[in-house]
Amino acid sequence: MASEIQRVGVVGLGTMGAGIAQVCVQAGVETVGREVTAELGERARARIAHYLGRGVEKGRLSAEERDAALGRLTTTTELSELAGCDLVIEAVVEELDAKREIFSELDRLLPDAVLATNTSALPVREIAAAAERSDRVVGMHFFNPAPVLPLVEVVQAEASSSEAVDTAFAFAERIGKRPIRCRDTPGFVVNRVLIPLLNDCVRVLDAASVTPADLDTAMTAGVNWPIGPCALIDLIGLDVHVHASEALHEALGEERMRPPQRLVEMQAAGKLGRKSGEGFFRYE
């Protein structure tokens, strides 16, 4: 098992996966991103190029550094082209069967790599069970937006070896993140605290007859939160938040974990937050 990561793979180049890939190439790491179609891969590459370009405009990196970072990114539609990676980070849809299928294939293709899942709500042990060598499977939970937020939860499942966890932790530090270690418990650390708290905030909207804007003002001006709860849910995505709430409620049975009906109805109406242009607030 490699302890020094020279080449990293990212499976799934949606919002989270593209952000993770961007962080890796900016840190000087050769990165292979896999998507199911070439079009999606090119779309992710364009998104990464856009954000790197904004970094140049704001003086955070030079044009040469931008070009060098993009030069370290390769996209593919084949998992087999991740062969030779020392670490693979999976960031596909939050569905257990989909993740298990990928890990089974990665286990066969990369016998010596550390395999990490970016899941925010699913048990790492259940994903790892799809690999014959589950000792090299860990959680690496990045936060959205991955290029901005420094935290990575490095999750040790029951079978995860100390070497695999140490390798993931060291890599997170190398790419400029602030990792923490935790066990494979429902919600890990942040979501275990944050999900019920945000659900409580949403329930207060109706109980106190307060507007989303005023609730956000109350929490930013009164508690010094950097962003209000409604704006935060819009940023996370209502669908993502509802899914995480449902997973935590199923795992723990605590009523505060259950997604409020207001969020369920908003999700059904397609009001997913920033990604759809409307959630608690409207976005252009």
C-alpha cells in the first residue's frame, strides 16, 4: 500500500468530485478524473478551468500556475485508466449499490492503492465490504465547496488499517486541508451535529412565523454564524440535506434527524437551492 501519493484518481466529477480534483491538481498532484461520459468529463474540466481562471483574476495564482494545474488533469470514462493511482477518491451519487459496485471494481483494478469514499451519510464499512481488501478502504469526507473549505473528515471503518488512515490523513494535509480523524459513526462529526441543528432552524421558520431572511439574520448577527441556516441549506442543496437527514434518522431514530416536511415539499417542487436557482432564496 502506497504511503506517498504520486497519482490520484477521482471517480465522479460532479460538484464535489470536480472540486476535489481541482484541489489535487492545484497542489501539484497528477490527477485522473473518471466520468460516465466524455461530455460530462469535459464539462467538469471546463468548470475546473473556470474556477482556476477566477483565481488568476483575483491574484491568487498566476496564469502559468493555472495552466500547469490543468495540465495535471486527465479525464476518462474508463475505471481501468485509474490503474497506477496510489489513491482513488470516489465521489459519485449517494447510493450504496452504486458505490459498492465501483469499489468492487477498484479493488480488482488497483490491488495496492488506498481507496476512499467521499460519502457524507452512508456507512463506510458497508461500502468497504464490496472490496476483498477492505483494510485499505477509508472515508475522506470533503466539504462543499471543496476548493474553499479546509476540513476533511478521515473516517476509519472497522476494517480500515492504520496505514490506510495515516496515508489519507497525510495526503489531505499535503493538499492544504485540515483533516481530522474519526470513527465510522452515523454522520461522522460535522453532519451528526449540523443536520439536526439545521432541521431545528427550519422548524423555527413556521413555529416563530419568521422569514428565511430574518432567521439568517438572527443566526449571523446574534450567534455570529458566518452564513445563515437557510442560505447554508441552499448552498448544500436541499436534496443533499434531505438525503443526509433521512440516512441519519434511519440509523439513529432520533426525531430531530428527520427532514422537516417543509424541506421535503421544497425538494419535491424542485427548489433545491443554488443548483436549481431557487431554494429559500432565488439565485441568478
